[in-house]
Amino acid sequence: MASPRRGLRRDLGKRLRELRLQAGISSQEALAHRAGMHRTYIGRLERGESGVTVDTLATILAAMDVTLSKFFRVFDRPLRTRTPRQRE
């Protein structure tokens, strides 16, 4: 079973890909170029394999002319994830 954090990363990646395609940017490489990042990093984000800071996310979204509020709009329910310090 996937951890809550992994599920959140996957959801964020799916949303990023959705908005990239809506913006008419057909490839991860093109988005990476616009955002000044490496294409493999964009791919890892879209697959939910990497976390992202708000600053980096804002840079990527700006390259697509998308606001943070638009990005997070679909996340309308509270999410409960574990921090690394919490024990099971």
C-alpha cells in the first residue's frame, strides 16, 4: 500500500501534467526549458517520484502562466500525512 506522502506526490504530479497539457505544452522537456530546469526533474515530479518546494512549484507554474491558487484548487479536502518524526 502506498504511503499518504507518496499518494500526495502522485496527485500533485498528475495535476502538474494535466495543467501542462492544458497550457499546450506537449512535452516535459519543453516545460523544463521554459522553467529553467532539467527535463528529468519535471518527469520525476509528474510521476510523483520527487517532492517539490513551493518556490520551485511556483517557478514551474509561472512557466505555464498558471497561479498557485489554480494549481491547488482541486485539492479541496484536508489531507492528513505523517511527518518523518511521527511514529506509527
